[in-house]
Amino acid sequence: MIFTDDTDLALGAAVEVANSALEPNGLTDPAALSAIFERYRYSGRHDGDEAELAGIHAIRPRLRELLLSDRDRAVELVNAILADHASVPRLVRHDTHDWHIHAVDQDIELSQRMLVETAMAMVDVIRADEMSRLSVCADESCEGIVLDLSRNRSKRYCSTACTNRNAVAAYRARRAQG
């Protein structure tokens, strides 16, 4: 394991939310947001309405910038996010999670909690000097963010669709050569 479970989950959610801005049908209704809330085991307030979805849509560019920044810029962004939200890190335990860090109250709207939790996850990434775990998809026609949590740092594509498209293209190119 490279990072703690809560860091992996926060980064995964942030990547999925940021990448949803690139998809025509990405995160278009509150039910899709509820699925992300469940999949990444968020706790606290979840309104499940259009206003909450709009709040998540509004943070997507900021998440993308944070996830793809160089280390120094990421530090600036993390510090700004934590300061903007008067974050006070504290250890909490809930549901199936053992002790982990929350930095804002659980009653704050989901978009702002997600932004702060992503910033807290990036603290781990920055401190471990693991910024290379976040990159842009190797598919030339895609701008998706890749989160590579593999041991051998082998993940190059943001989705199975991009992986398959490039595998088929490579196969066809090999077949065409002989």
C-alpha cells in the first residue's frame, strides 16, 4: 500500500469527479453523485439534490488543477484550500473506517468536504514525493486524469475504454507490419 485507505479513496473520488467533466454523460444527475458518495465511502451530509450536484460540478476545474499540478503549485493550492475552509484536522473513526483524518465538519456541503479531503490526500502525495502517481491519460485523444496506485507504476490510461482502444490500435499496427 502506497497511501492510507482514506487517501486512496479521496484521490479516487477526486479523479472520477474531475474526469466526469470530460464525458458527455459524466455525472449528470444526483443519482450518479450518490453512487460516487457510496463508492468512495464518504460520510456526513449528502443532500442528493441538483444544488449539491451543481456544487460538485463547480469544483471540477479546481480538482483537476490540484491533481495535475507540479509539486510546488500543489503545495500552494493545498494550503489555499485548507486556509479557505479554516480546516482543523482531527482524528475520527466511523462506519468501517478505523482512525483517519477529517479536516472540516461533516455538515459542510459535499463539494467543499470533497475539496478539503482531496487537499488532505494531496498532503500525503506531496510529502511522499509521489506526484508522478497522477498524470494525464496516455491516449492521445483523451485528457482524463490517471491515478496510478500500482506497485510498478504501470497504469497509463484513465479508463478501460482508453486501455482497450490503444491495445486494439497497437494490435492492428503490429498486424499491418507483418
